[in-house]
Amino acid sequence: MKKILFFINSLFLFSTLFGQELELEKCATVQYMEYMESMHPGYIQSTKEAFDVAKTSQEGITLRSSQTYTIPVVVHIVYGQGRPEMNLDDNVIFDQIKVLNEDFNRKNADSVNLRSDFFPHVGNANIEFRLADFDPQGNPTTGITRTETTTSTFFEGLNNFSAMEAVKSSATGGVDPWDQSKYLNIWVCNLAFSVFGIEIPMLMGYATPPGGLSNWPPGSVPNFSDGIVIHYPVFGSNNPNDMMGVVVKGRTTTHEVGHYLGLRHIWGDGPCGEHDGIDDTPDAAAETEGCPTNNPNSCVDDIDGVDLPNMFENFMDYSDEDCQNTFTAGQVALMRGVLENQRFELVNNTDALNIKKVSENQITMYPNPTYSKVTIKSDENLSGNIRIVDLSGKIVKEMEVNGMEVSIDISSLQSGVYHVYIDGQTGASKLVKF
């Protein structure tokens, strides 16, 4: 695992107490799987079988690659008493959703930094992440929950997942998940180690790979644990909290969503020969530290007749977040295979998102989130009024439309969540303004 060493003035004291140097783990998904295996023997085999099921779906998924899979997201902000910095602003959450949508659709500006060796292997997942419009009870929502807790940190050691899992239950200082088969639950909380009143970042996040195969008896692996947990200073690329020199671009969440959708670490969590199971990702002897300026090639492999170098630009490596910029086509096919199989309900949850149609023609609203302008487009003529309403019910913008497309300037509106009502439609669509 990637280890970023944090030295502090009292390092000698801490080292004496713990018998080791204090180190930051970027991702604990593998350790989490081992923890689940200890509680439920067979869990790791289940995830391997889930991987195989998704991988065999790749050919069929390629034929349907034009379909966009939309994932409803709920972000649970769990913050300590007297710790307002943990209660992240909506803009940080909106930014993280934006980063996910850019990274999974290859719209991230830094994708141009990919080395030409990998141009034939890039992938666009065509997956959209949207904060939920409705909660499991059908109530309108921003897709964000906020919970104040008396728990100062949910980290009590890398192998103490029972402490970290506590964030997923209101009974243990966290917040209960929404239906995990129909929402991507992301908990954002404190994962620092606290000793003598000093907090030391120890873990950036972890995720649960897809499971729940049909050969498992119902309830043998509880669905309670499903989701992603992120350390609050590394959520979003505009996070104001300091991570002591660690590059923060929102890619920790991108990495963990990759695990959630079935991907493994690109080096296979072992030396040469321990591969990640994806045909177009090069083998590597270990994770990448930092952002290499050379062209390392730690293992010999054969991808379409070429021995490719280490792919430190891959989101599933441990390179610095400003070095990562790409999923491969094979990784994309695997993730889409998961959405066709183990996480099928996740992208077929029409109750969570407000997707309205006029006759058989889809109304689209883009970009969303947006800074200044939003375009509303339909395959049929729109006639009447469009009203933008804030969460208090106040109409903040209204205009008449007669045509199939209209652009609206919302640069004067405050950052936040709005509802857009269009004559001829029932209900409203959600609009997020940065």
C-alpha cells in the first residue's frame, strides 16, 4: 500500500509508543476485504466471482456502450461537535460530483497528459453521477445529509474496521445508509488518528466491491456495509482543509468508486505476475509513489504485442492525484459489466432521480452543475414558462420559452440547489449552481 510519512515534533515519542513510524494509507479496500473475510468466510471468493461475472459481460456491454448509466448518489457528511471544518460546504460536494463525472467520462482537462503509449487503450465509462432528487421515502432531497456526532474520529487502527464501519449507523455515532441497492452511499468523516489531542491523517478512504451473488444464501453477507468512506479533507478538489502536503484533486473518491464498481488496484496488490485481471492494464511490481518523471517499466507484459511501461496515470494506482487521469477500455467494460449485473438496481432506480419526459422525447438540462448558463433541450417544442425556484419555494428566475432549446443565464444566482419547473411537465428537475 502507498505510505506517505508524516513527521511531527514528537515522532520519537509516538514511535516509542506504537513501535513503528506513523504512516498514511491511501486506500484500505484490500484490508477491508480481509476484515470481511474474517467475519464472513467466503467473502473474498464472492468478490472474485462477482469480478468474473462482470468480466464475462464485457462483449455485450461494448455493444451497448452508447447507453449512459446514471447513478443516484447520497453524500453523508458526518462531522464532530465543535469541528465546523468537517461540515463541508455544498460547493465542495458539488465539486466532487463534477470530478467524478469528468473522470468517468474522460472529460477531465488533464487527460491530455496521458503518455502516447496508452492512447489505444483509453476508456470512457459513460457513467453519470447525480445527487439524488428523492430519498427512499419519496421525499425531495438535495442528496446530502448532515449529521453531528460526538465521535471525534472513526479511525482506531487500520485493522479496526468495526470502528470505521460505525460511521454507517446512527446507533454508533454515524448515519444509517439509504437503500444500498439503489443509491451509492458515500460517508465523509474523520479518519485521522487522535493521540494526546493531536490528529494524524492515517487513512484516505475505502470502498466495498460488489458482492451479493446468487450462490450466497440471503443475509450471509450483510448489505449494511456497502458503500464508500472518505476522509473529509480529501473529498472534492476545492476542499479548504489542509492534508499536510498531500495532493488533493478529488481522485481519492474516483479511486474508491472504481473499487465500488469492481476494479482492483492496477498492480494487483502484489509483485510482477499478480495482475488486476484487466487485459489492457500493464503489470507492475508495486504501487507508484509520487508522479514519476521517467518512464518506469517494472514488469514484462504483452498487451497487443507491446511491453507497456507502468501506467501511473491510471486512477487505480497510488500515484499523486494530479498525476492520475485515465481508466482503460478494459476497466470501463468491467465497471459497466458490474452495472449490468451485481449493481443492476443502482442504475435502474427511477424513483431516486427526477427524469421527466414529454411524450417519448427526453428533456435534457446541461451542464449540470453549472457556473453561469444552463441549456434546456427537448426533441419536441417547448411552449410556456420555465421557472427556477430555490429550496424555500421562491421563484428566483422565470422566462417564457417557445422552441426546442433555450439557454438561461443563472450567473447572478447564489450557489446552491434549485428546482426547475417547465410548463407541460409534472414535477421538477434539480439544478445545481456552483
